[in-house]
Amino acid sequence: MGVLETLGIRNADPSSHIPIGERIINVNDTVKNETREFKDNVVSTGKYNAATFLPRFLWEQLLTKYANLFFLCTGVVQLIPDISPTSKYGTLIPLTVILIFTAFKELAEDRKRHRQDYEINHRKTKVLSGSQFVDRQWREVQVGDIVRVENSEYFPADLVILSSSEPDAICYIETSNLDGETNLKIRQGLPETVHLLTPDAVSRMNAVIRSEMPNNSLYTFDATLVMDGKEYPLSPEQLLLRGAQLRNTRWIYAVVVFTGHETKLMKNSTATPIKRTKVEHMINSQILLLFGVLMTISLICSVGAFFRQWSGSFETKIMLNPNSATSATSNFFRNLLTFIILFNNLIPLSLIVTVEFVKYALAFMIDNDLDMYYEVSDSPAQAKTSSLVEELGQIDFIFSDKTGTLTRNIMEFKMASIGGIPYAETVPDDKRLRKQEDGTMFGYYDFKALNQHKNGHSNADCIKEFLTLLAVCHTVIPEHDENDPGKLTYQASSPDEAALVQGAKALGYLFHTRRPRSVTIAVHGSNFEYEILVVNEFNSTRKRMSVLARCPDGKIKLYIKGADTVIFDRLGDNNPFNDATSQHLEEYANEGLRTLCLASRDISEQEYTQWRAIYDQAATSLVDRQQKLDDAAELIEKNLFLLGATAIEDKLQDGVPDAIHTLMEAGIKLWVLTGDRQETAINIGYSCKLIHPGMNLLICNGESHFEVKDFLEKTLIQVKSSMGMGTPTRQGADPSRVHVSIWTRFWRNMKRTDNGKFDKDYGFDAEPMALVIDGKSLTYALEKDCNQIFLELAMLCKAVICCRVSPLQKALVVKLVRKNVAQSVTLAIGDGANDVSMIQAAHVGVGISGQEGLQAARAADFAVAQFRYLRNLLLIHGSWAYARVSKVIVYSFYKNITLYLIQLWFALHNGFSGTTLFETWSEVASYNVVWTLFPPLAIGIFDQFLSARVLDRYPQLYRLGQTDTFYNNAVFLGWVANSFIHSLFIFFIWKAFLGESDIMPNGRVIDNWAWGSMVYATDLVTVLLKACLIVDLWVWVTALFVFGSLGAFFVLFPTYAVVGNLLVVSPELFNVNLPIFTTPSFWLALIIVPVAVNLRDFVWKYYKRSYEPKSYHIAQEIQKFDIPDYRPRTEWFRKAVHKVRQIQRIKRSKGFAFSQNESGQAGLIRQYDTTKRKPKGL
């Protein structure tokens, strides 16, 4: 029985009995694949679709926003006959209008996502049809199709490579959309499919792929290719992920294995989560509180009505109702519902929609902020959702990816130390050459001087050897453009190597040809061929790579480059440049540069022959081959002669150091979660000012659970002891028993809040420390018995760097902080698919945009083109949004409570009859949606408590949002109390004005509806005057909305009083204009009452600003009078401290970083011959 039959496959057709956990794909056989019902390649990232919009929208609006749910229930109760004191539809119609507006807003935001999906789904790719490739849209691609992808195109689905234009089916891909890395990665097809180089050849392929089921692991792939009766294993080396891009490879042929939402990219993208802000949670809790107040008031009034009907003579003598006592009990519940309807607008009906509209406008401002527009990639900032804008002003923790987010992943060869002499591409001002007292020159030479030193300088031979090493000792492959032979591109799996080879090229040593056994370099127009005998590859244990090369003169040289620690240990006795090179390495490390040491040695033919036998034996070993190869390399890599060192700059994005420094000054803690090596991450931490020389590094590299836990516990004890905080409490112990020396310090640094969580300001005044932990240790640290210890230690540090972490670990770290730090707000920022889970786990997700198809930006709540724009997004837009939204909320509560408490005072004076003082449509229903709608909108959109310049100059003001200064329970209760006072004053001053009633000039008495309209107008003037008191920045729109609302009332209300009566919509307003507008008491009260009521507020505001000012009050004075910043300049002090602490830092790290892929490169470069023409695949 053949292999196919053992798999249950006849003629490449799998049987119906497919094993659980795997799937069968027929290559280039659409008919058979259709029977397996694979998912199509259509991708949708929208929040809604036609089927889910209505149920999901109503669920979100009615069941998660308590105000809307309350008004829905109230509106239903109003439909019951003889219950409502107002119109039946007085609540349902405004609620419906609000929900319709919100629905349009949600659809407008979701349309952006669907537009992006449409563009991607309608991209074109080439699919094999018969024996030729035809253009099809991505959405039409199916599992099993063979596609042709050309250079610079994105992969339309998850593919398995068959062949390419490169030797041995090699191709280069860029995965910046997935992991943010711009350095190219190599993928290679199986040797058995390398020959499929034409459409005709690939169309005759008869094969089956037996694959794992779709999953979210970006770095694993288990499958088998069954072809010609044989099985061939497939691995991640053959997998091309959707979203990656083909680079520097003319074309590839590949088979589609996963499509649409089954691709690994989409498996890492969960459904768009519904996120609720901290402010929204507070609104919900306060609405519940107001609901309790409403029920209490309604219950009190119902009890009052009950006792009036039960024992009072009013019902029997005046109302002539002899059965009032017997009906009192049966009417109790009906009266309760009546009063609930009467007072229902204590909870503002328009609050949610007003806040939503304000947020939408603020999101629009973010989208159109030119200060966050990146012209290079034509990328503006984008608010993908407006629901979270105020959360931007309350961020406590930022979790950031490194590659592509903080850095560009672009390496530049900046400096070199050759033969003890330092050179730099651009010499820093403090390193310029100067003559010392003894006449010698001290400082750095530039690269122009280096070119001059190659000829005639005492250091010339060392320089030539140094540059030759750079041009020969690497695994880079040169690519010549056939259309432009002079154009040369270097393909490298490591951006460091590419930078070094580019550096050698710039200095006159051009590497231009690679053959399987040699490389050719051009020096001053002459070609020199070096035979590559052996490549000893880089790995994380060796921290170096070397080549044995036969030079053009026939001599054998060992060229080696690696970390200073491993190179210095292998130097010979005669090395005159050790001390000078060490000093230069320390200086490079201080600049945050990535360093390598370069050395060489002459090898005799006899030594090489003996060593080669050992190497060949290790290379053919079947047991511990890699270890034996490392041991063999150790034998030859000794007695080295040190040539010098290189310094490479991992280019940061513009403005990153300043942005990080400013964000940390704002009280935000920054954690970097990266897949990079530890050394690389630490160096970037220094260069971007996340870590500074004065910080003590706590590095956790445990190999087991016990080691990690022991390190964390001991370190935590030492740290807390050094801070005078006592030893940490064990889990389950009472944290309040932690011993501290000072009561104030104890109060501020209390380990836990009452609900068992860390206080977010825990460790706010801690000594500067940084925690560095690798991925393996983090796995143990996140386990249940360690995670609280890890979190407490991390909270005491100013910065945290997690290295070599997986996408899942990134999300777990975010969730750990989110769940265990009370009242904290988290933000995650990244640019690749491996950051999506972290972005979606945080309260606010920010993606780096600007490159086509970046998955993180698509899944994020906000997108910016550069990390530095986070400064503007949080400190300016975030602060404004938080302050504006806070004002809108408290003002909305205030104006409604003020009006409807007047109904309570009226109920106390009308025997709890349930009669309303105000007319339904022109006063009750119109209050929130007409008369007082626009002032809070103007405040929410245009108000500025401080200018952008001041907020950026004083980042400490960001603490106002972190500490909930503008909107918290105390502020809310203060505004409620103010509403109570204002409503009380308005009602009883008016009662004093009119007495029992007022007589008009014609002898008529002012009735209940006319008096109610007078009180209503006075309330309107009062709340609009209050709006004037809370405005910080007056613009013409604010003035128009505030005073225009008042003017509109005095024009439209009397008009409606006439029209509404004629249409029998509001008969209550019959002939009310005359008693209102002809009564002197009305105009007098309209002036006196609002001013008297708000006078107390004005005096209180003056007192607070003058005698108990807050930080923003002082900043407002600075802004108003344009006071210069007299804060002491500490730059000179920083420089002095920097010099002192350099030595401590140098002892910790020399700055080594080398991102070369581990192993596997030597075999690939042996297959390349760049002198041969490549197949066209047509």
C-alpha cells in the first residue's frame, strides 16, 4: 500500500474520514476543495454588519447605558392610560431621536472600517487558471489555489512557497505589518518543488497538503506535502503569512493554505471589543445613584398622597370623593408611577447623546490636527472611535512595542575605532580634534580623514584589514538590478550586517558578488576575490561570527566580529589597541550605540588542514551537531589580533526621546514589551531616555520557576527596605500591617487599596530603577504565585522592559496591570500584528500608521504615524477632552436636577397631586433637546481650560486627569448640592414674589401654567448664566450658543404658545403670553433671581482661585499674563551627574547588540551565484 493509500487518499483525493485536528488541501483543484467548505478570503473588521447592527446596537445602547434603559422603561410606563402627568410620548419620542442620532454616528465610524476592508478585498493578485495566471481579486482567492506574487506585492492569504526567481526557491519577505521589523527575512521552498518555474510546469503539479487547523501562532506551522507518493514536511520556513510583503524577489509561486478569517493574521485579531471608559463607568454609577434619589423622592410623594387621601378632609369636602380613604391603598402604586414619570428627567435624557456628539467633534479635531500630520507618508492622526477620547487624558500606563514604534529598525554605521583611533561619520562638538599640551591630537576624526589615513598613515594596514573584514565577514547577498546594472541592493537577515557592509562600501570597499564558494570586493576600482572556506555562524551563546577566507595572495585569514566580552577573552598577547578600543567602546555605549569588536588572525595551511578535519567531523555528526560545531569554532577562534570596533545607531523615530521624557514627567509609566534581544532593548532604552545612567537596572534572567520567584522576592525585599517601606507582605496577609517609618510615606505608598488592588500611585516617589526581564522569566513571573510579586516590583520601577516576549505575553502583561491596579487606565501602542492582542487588551489602543496594511493601526482605537505624536495626543487632546467631557457631564446633571427639583418643591405645595408645573412639549420635552442643548455642546467642543502651549510646557498638569480632578464623586455631589440650592432659591423667591397669586392690570389672576412658564424661564436664564461662569475660553460660537439659546426661547416659546394651542397640541398654553410678558414681576424676577442664585457660585469661585488655588489655576494665570518660565535650569547639573555615573553604567553594559538570525545563513549563501541570470517564471 502506497503513502497516498495509507492517508486515505486515492489519486490525490482524500477520503471523507479526515482526522480531527488537520485538514486536507488539494493543490490546484477547486472542485474537490469546494466540498470541504473552506472559508472564503473576504475579510471584515467592521463592528457591525447588516444582520448584527440592530441587535448589537440596541444591546450596547440600552443594556450597557443605564440612562437609556431607564428612559425606555419610563416611556413604556407613560403609555399606560391615566398614569402620566405629561404627554404619553414625551419621553419615547426624544429617546428615539437620540438613538437614531447615535446610530448614525456609530455607522459613520464603522463605515471607515468597511471602506478599508473593501479596498483590501478588491486588491488584485494572479491566480493559476489552466496553464496561465489571470488577475483576480483577493476576495476570490480560494484554498488550494496556486498564486503568483511579484516583487513588492502583499501576500493575499497564508501561502506555502513552491518556487521563486531566486536560487533554490529562496525569497525575501518584509514582515513590518506583522511584527514591525523592516529587516528582510528569508523563506525557502522545498527542494522537490524548486523546478516548478513556469505556469505549465506548476499546472501539472498533482499534490495534497495535509495541514494543521487554522490557529493564531505566527511562528509555527506543521504540515506535510504529499506528492508523487512521498511525504515532505513543511515548516514555518515555507510559510508566507497574509500581510507580509515580497521584497527583492522578482516572483514566487505559492499554494494558498489559509484564507480570510482563518489566516494567522486574522486569527490574532479578535472581534472589535466594546470598550467603556472610566468616565462612562462613573456616569453609570451616578445614574444609579440618581435613580435611587428619584425612587426615594417618588416614594415620599406617594406616601404624602396616600396620607392626604387617607386622612385629609380635602378629598371629601373639596373634591367630593367620599371613597378617598378606601382608594388610597389601591392608588399608591399608580401614584408611585406618576411621580417617577414626573421626576424622570432628574436623569438627563440628552446626556448620553450630548457627550457622544462632543466626543465625535473632538475625534474630528484629532483627525485634522496638522501638528500630528506626518508629511513623509501622508499620514494624519486618526481616531477610529470617538468613544474613548476623554480616556486619552487619564492614561497611567503606556505599553509600547519597540521595533517600528520607538525605532525605525534602520541601522546606520556611525562610528569606528580602528587601531586605537576613533572615527565618526559626524563628529560631535565635544569630540572634535584638539591639540593637547604634549602636542598630540585628541578627539575623533571624521570619515574623510579615515579615507586619507588608508594611504601613508601609520595606521593604514590596520584600516585596510578592518575594512576588508567588514566587506568579507558576513552573510549578505548583493542584488543587481537588471534594468539598472549600477544599482546594488544588499539582502541581509540582519540590519546590522547590512549597515556594516554599506559602511565598508561608503569607505571604498565595495562588496558586489557572491558565489557559492567566494565573495568579490572592489577596492579603488580593482576586484579581489576571497574564497570562503568556512563560516562559523552567529548564535546567542557564541555572540560572534567568523569566516575563514583564502585571500587573493593565497594566505588564509580568520575574520571575526562579535561582542567585546567574547572577543577580548580570545585576544593574543600582542594587542596594542586594547585600552584605547575599550575606552571607545565605553563612549559608544554611553551614546546608546550598538557595538561590535573586529579581530583577525593569520592561519597556516597546516593548522587549517588539521582544524578542517575536526570541523568536517562535527558538521556530519548526527548527535549534538550544533554544539560540536561551536566547540570546533572555539579551537580556531583564539590568539586574535584586535583591529577595532564598530558603532551602529538603531535609528529612533524622530522626537522619541523627548516624547518619552515628557510623558514620564506627566506621571505616566512606560513599559516596553519587545521581541528583541535583551542587549538591544537595553541600548534602545538608554538612547530613547526611557532609562538614564542614574537608574539601577534590575535584570531578571531565570531559567526556572524557582529562580525567577526567588529573584523577584529577594529584589523586592531589598528595594522596599532601601526605601524605608519594610518587607513585602505575603499573599493573604493584611497589607495595612506593612511597617514604614513615616506615616505620610506609609499613607502614600500603601500597597493595596480596600478592594485588594494596588493603588496606581504606588511607588510614585520611588527611587529611579528599571526592571528588565526576558520572555522565559516572564512566563514564570506571570504565573499565579508570582504575578503579584512581579507587579509590585514593577510598580516600584520607573521603567519596565520585557524582552523576547510573545504576542500573548504582551496581552497578559497588560491584563495583569489592568486587573490588579485600581482605577488605572492603560494604553498600548504598536505597529505590527503581534501587537494587536496587546492593543485590544488595553483600555486604549494606538496603532502606528503610515505603511500600507499595518494591522495594528487597523485594529487600534487611534492611529498616529509616529510615536512622538503620542505627546500631543495625550497631553493636549487628551487633557482637553477629559476637561471638556467632564464639564459637559456635570453641567448636564446640574441643569436637569435644578429644573426637576422645582417639581418636587411644587409637589410639596400642591398636596402631592402629581400635577406638573411645566407644559410637556415646549418646556419638559424641549428642555434638553432645544433650549439647553447647544451651550453644553459649545463648552464640550470649544472650551480650553489651558492652551496647547501651556499643557505641553508643563506636562505635570496631566496629573489632573489621572487623579480625576475635574470629574469624580465629590465633584458630582457638589454640583448636585448646587442644583438643590439653585432650585430651592428659584422656587421660593418666585413664591415670595407672587404670594398666593398675582393680579394682572386687567384684573385677571395668573394661573398655574403661566406661573410655571415664568419659573421655567427663570430657571433657563439661571442655568445659562451658570454656563457662562464655567466657560474658560470664549469664542463666537460659545457666545452664539449660550445667548442664542436664551433669545430663541423668548422668540419661539410665545410663538409656540399660540400655534400649539391652535393645533390642540398644547391647550395648557392658551392665552399665557399676556400674563407672562405683561407682568412686571416676571421681568424683575428674571433679572434678580438668576444673578442672586449665581452670586454665591461666583464668590465661591473667586475664593477657591484666590486662596486655595489648584495647579491649573496657577497655570491659567501664567497663560493669561504670559509669565516667563523661571523654573531653575538643571541641564548643567545633569551633565555633571552624567559624568559621575558613567562608570557605574559602563560596568553594567558595553552596549553589545547584534540582531543576526541564529544559524542557517551559511547554507543559504552557499547556494547563491549572483553572476547568473534569474528565471522569469513566465
